[in-house]
Amino acid sequence: MDKVLVEIFVPVANTSFDVFIPQTSKMSEIVQLVSGTFTELSGGKFKANAESVLCDAKTGDIFNINLSVYELGIHNGSKLILI
């Protein structure tokens, strides 16, 4: 399984995490996975819920959760924001 290394910034915790994510996974799976993990890693500052989303850090565009990481053009070094 091919993975890409991305940086995910969590504004509410004012911290970033480098994460490997599989290119074939749907964004809905990635959001669920990272939001749960970051709830723990942020010491509870970030609280995952059904409205959590990942955005492109450059444009602020919210990623379509029905598309795969590959289809969205996310690659090594991409910067994302979790809100």
C-alpha cells in the first residue's frame, strides 16, 4: 500500500503532526482516523465529532470525503488543516 507523508495542523491545539496516510483510502476514512487520534494527542484540546473536516492549508478548500487521497491530489509534503 502506497502512503504519503503529510503535515496536519490542528489550530485549536496550535500544533502540527506529520502523518503517513494511504493513497487509496477515502478522505472520510482519513478524517475519522486522524480526528480520533488527534483528540488523544492534543490532550483533549481537539474533540473529534461528526463535523470534523480536513482542508487544504494553501487554499482553505474542504476536501471531498467521497474521494481518495490520490484522487484529491494529496502528495508527500502536502499541508492539511483539521477543524
